[in-house]
Amino acid sequence: MRITSTSCICPVLVCLCFVQRCYGAAHHGSIKVTRNQTKHIEGETEVHHRPKRGWVWNQFFVLEEHMGPDPQYVGKLHSNSDKGDGSVKYILTGEGAGTIFIIDDTTGDIHSTKSLDREQKTHYVLHAQAIDRRTNKPLEPESEFIIKVQDINDNAPKFTDGPYIVTVPEMSEMGTSVLQVTATDADDPTYGNSARVVYSILQGQPYFSVDPKTGVIRTALHNMDREAREHYSVVIQAKDMAGQVGGLSGSTTVNITLTDVNDNPPRFPQKHYQLYVPESAQVGSAVGKIKANDADTGSNADMKYTIINGDGAGVFSISTDKETREGILSLKKPLNYEKKKSYTLNIEGANTHLDFRFSHLGPFKDVTMLKIIVGDVDEPPLFTMPSYIMEVYENAKIGTAVGTVTAQDPDTANSLVRYFIDYNTEEDRYFTIDANTGTIKTAKIFDREETPWYNITVAASEIDNPGLVSHVPVGVRILDVNDNPPELTREHDIVVCENAKPGQVIQTITATDKDNSANGARFHFSLDEGLSLNPNFTLRDNEDNTASILTRRRRYSRATQDIYYLPVLISDGGVPPLSSSSTLTVRVCACERDGRVRTCHAEAFLSSAGLSTGALIAILLCIVILLAIVVLFITLRRSKKEPLIISEEDVRENVVTYDDEGGGEEDTEAFDITALRNPSAAEELKYRRDVRPEVKPVPKHHPSSSLDSIDVQEFIKQRLAEADLDPSVPPYDSLQTYAYEGHRSEAGSISSLDSVTTHSDQDYNYLGDWGPEFKKLAELYGEIESERTT
């Protein structure tokens, strides 16, 4: 099939159409044209051709945006089998076939019925086939071809990111890059100049320029000053067709702001300033403000104020307000018009953030002179001291002078001053003051031990101007006199052991005095001299404000006397000295050997063995119960009229009543131990009375002579062997009590009868380790040993 086209609108396409036609005329037969090769049908050899770059054999071209009244002719399909008699039918399929592109099935002419937009779709792929109308059989294989939409310049360049906002530092060098703008064109960049964009500046000259090819905006002037102009609006145009006449264009706006740099030093508006400050201004308060102007902004305008010299540098100080960038002048010391009426200060304001690129524009600081005029003010009286400390003795009479305060009028008029106490608290009522002289006197009698210190406030005012009042604090210390005797520090619980030795310290006592150390630091202890010599105790002054109580004899007895009273006299070292007498109570107690108190009660003799009263009562109750059980048992034994006799022929069950709860059947076999005490009486076996044995016991052959001479221990062993072999005994162990005393003890006799004859060279300290039951015995032997040693 040969593909021909009449839409050759340029020399290249004319050559392409010519080649297509010549190529189709020179080859007879059925062919299909592809991009890279030509394939012959009917078994012809495959010949590869090297296509020329940019030439495509199987494609048509159609102009976009066609606005004519008739369909636009695209091209023609022709088969070599077509003889012109209408027997060949052409069929078109693929993208847009039948809707956008239609074909005349007889002639093979293709037309476009709609206006196409290349920016929406650049090409269409279709398939063509020739068939026989009579047989509907294909005359050739299906051929594929492309219809390309040819571009026209119908799209203007656009700035998709505009408008732009950008900054550039002021004073930048000429040619400093500011921003690069980019415009896009939807036309085909490979065909003609429809998408070739050129940039130009419409507004913003001569401050800025733009590169025609890249769209880079640059500064066009030297030293652009923000303080002169800060904002610029630059309009950039992009035009296609390489800027030629007839091309389409688009524009955008670039808003450029110059940012600040520190290129302006601070400047004071005036070289001389004057400030009025009254002498009543408070120390630390702000008395004035001063400001230097800086054309820069932000941190470039930050500055610091300092006082560089002047006679008021020690009286005033200056600080910087970071928000307003003002210098705040404050008062460091109080002003006095009568002493100095004016001050002169030299104040400097300097930038804190310097840019050394612009140091040639400096210096970035300025100096001004400030004169301060001190105003005269009628001031309140001024006390000679900021506070007063006075002293007075306790117990002083009412009206005793404590001290004097003094105040003067600091003004030149030197008015008279009146004094009074500012009665704010109840403490102020304890004093009075002379309104003319300022002398303070007592109004009550003081007790230092109750309140050692008083704080009052004294006020002074001028007679001519009572509204001007000044105050001063006055502290009054109450001095001590020796008016309190010493006393024992606390109630002492004094204990002396029954086994105490002479010269033993049983208690250390201390004393206290409400007076201060000057009148009561040294105490003297002694026994009351009005009584006779105490034979039991003595008192030793330790000369360190303490005293020790010592025993004077050996052994104390609670049975004889359990409480002693000891009168003690205590005197202080004041002038005049004061004294007091106290009576100490000493209790006699039973103690351990190491001195620990065991008991101090007289009835404790009952528990000398280590038992408490409750334990003794429990023991007595147990004894009473045991006695009652014994009496009951004896009564039951005597109430029995005849013993229980069991013979071998009597097989009746016997009920034995003991009137108590036993341990079972085995309990009915009374444990008869008389056979042990008289071996000759045990020649017959004792059977259980409640069970009749089924097997006769093994006869025992023991002559009476052997029973008389047998040893009791050997007899017990024989009985044990018989019990093991006897089937009538219970099959469990039974506790049998024989009350048998064995051989003599290897430890010998513990009777005290033999130990009386031997003197005790033995140490009886081990008796203390035997427990509370042997404590009394340990004490007795310990006392005997102590007396023997003495």
C-alpha cells in the first residue's frame, strides 16, 4: 500500500512527499512502510536500509487549530492492487478513527473533521487496510502510520511562580544577583521559535537588570541606600519567537526590598542637654532619659549609653532600654541642694553591632553633655544616726532615762524639731519621750527574764511644717541584775543499789539560773550545813556547774529503809549571790552484779528467784489443783469394797470404773510394780483382765531360789523379753514406770552437808548464769565472798 500526502508545507516535507511517492511508484506489489526497514512479502529477502535521521516514511502531518469551513485534508492511502474500478475498500482504525479522522473507503483520502490542539495531544496512531469488496478478504497486511499535529505559536510564555518577593542587602555591589525568574511556553520547543523565550525588564530601571537568556535579575547601581529608598517593584517580560515581532509575551512582578546594614552611626540631636532633679529624689529611681538617633533598624540600631566623665559620675548611673533604645538616668546617691546645686555629665552612645565593611563611615558613636540642676526641696528632719541602740537595767524605776535621739532640719531655715514615739505596737507603751529634747524614759518596770529586748520607732517633725516627718528605729536592751536564785535543772530519779560500795557515784546533778552568764555562770553545791553530818551520802562539787552524789557506807537494805532524803544547797556567783535549797529523794533498789536495777519495791522479795507475782499465783493454782486430784483419787480407792479377781475360768467381761478418763483398753491393765519390789511374788504371769488369751503362755521355769537371788536389772530384762514374745500384750509400746533407782551418780553427792567442811576457794560467779531462779543464791554467795575478802 502506498501512502501519499498533499500536506507538504515546507521544503523538508516536500522532499519527504516526493520520496514517498517515488518510493511507492518504484515498488510494485504489496509493501508495508515502517520506521527502520522495508519488508517484502511473498518470500522476498529482507533488505535493511539505513534511514536518514529525521525522516519518517509512515507519517502524516496536520496543522493544529485549523479553523476552515471544510475538513482539513490529511493524506491519501493507495494500494497497488487498486485498479481504479472500486473493487478495493480502504478501512481506517486506531486513535480518532471515525470521529476525528475519516477516510473515503474508495479513494483512500483521509480528512480531519475537528480542530486539533497539539498541547493536548501531539500525535495519533492509526492502522490502514485494503480489502476486496466482493470477498471481504484483505489484499495486503494491515499497515500502521502516525498522524502528527503540527505546532503553531498559539501559547504565550507564563511565569508559574510569580509574583515574587525577594530581599537584597543595601549597599551591595553592582551586579549582585537578586533572583532568577523562569517562564514556560507550552508550544513545541523542537519546532521553530514558538517556545524560544527572551527576558526583558519593563519596570525597575536603572536600579536592576535582567539577563535575556537566563532570567537572572541583578543590581544595576552602586551603593543602593535603604535609608533613601527601601522597596522596589520590578516588572519582567518573557517573549517567545526569540523576541521577534509577532511573538507572544507574558510578564510578572518582582517586589525587591533592601535589607538594612549598619552603615549609619548614632547621633544625638543636640550637643547640650539640661535636666532638673529635685533633691528629694529617691536613690535608685529614674530621674531622666536621653536618646541618640540611628537611621538603621533592628540590631544595627542597638546601642549602649555610658557616662565617660563628669563630676556626677559617682552620683548618677545610666542604663539602656532595649525596647526604646533610650538611656535611662538613675540616682546612685542622695542629692543635697545645700551641698551641691548642679552636676555635669558627658554621655556617649555607641552601636553594639559593628560591620567592619563600613568602618570608613564611622566612628559609630556620639557624645553629648548633660547638665543636671538640683532643685531645693523642704526636707523632713534628719536624724544624726540611721538607728539607735540603748540599754537599761531591769527592775529600774519608772522614769529612768534610757537615751536621747537627735534630729535636725537639713534646710537652710533650720527649723525647730519636735519628737514623738510612733505607737504602732504595745511595746511602744513601755517608753515615753521628751518632745523637745528627744530623751527616752521608762514607763514601766522591766523583767529581763520575760522580755530582754524592745523595738520602738521615734518620729521627728518640723514645728513650721508638721507634715514633714522622718522616722528612726530605736532598740532598747534590758540589762540583767542577779534577781533569780539557781535551781536544779530537772527532777532527778536517784537510785542506790543494796550492794553499793563506799565512795560510789550514784548521780550527777546540774543547776540552771534564769539570769545571764554574768550573774549565774558559776554554781556552788553543798549539803545543807544546818543538819548533822549525813552518814549515808556525801556531795562533791565538780566545779563545772555539776555535783556528784556519793555513798558513804557499804550495803543498803530495803527492809531497813528504802527511801533517803538529801537536802542540797545551790548558790550562784552573782553580786549579790543568791542561793536555793532542794531536797533529793534517794531510793534503795535491788540491782544486778553489773549495776542494773532489778526492782525497787519492798514486796519484790517474793520474786527473788526471778518469778513475778503472776507466775507465783499460777504455780499456787497448779499446786491446789494437784492436791485436789490426789484427794479425789484416794477417795475413789477407799470407796472400792472388793478387789477385782479374775480367774482363768471366768470369761466374763469386767468393767472397771476409775472415775477418770483413761487412754483406752490398755489402761485397764493396772501397772503393778510390786513384783519388781519383791521378785519372789512375780512367779505367776499377770494377764490382761479384759482379754482372754487364746494361746497358752510359754511356761516359765524359775525356781524360787533363783527368784530370791536374781538381780532386779536382770529381772527387768527378762520381763522385757517375755513381753516381746507374749501374743496377748498390745502390739504397741506401753510406758511402764518401775520407780527403780540405779547405781550411784558419778557426779557424787550435791548435798550441802559435805560442803560445809570445805572452805570456798571456788568462784561462785557461775551461779549468776544459772537463770533468775538462782539470783538470790548468787547474791548470798557473792556477799559472803565479798565479806571474806574484806
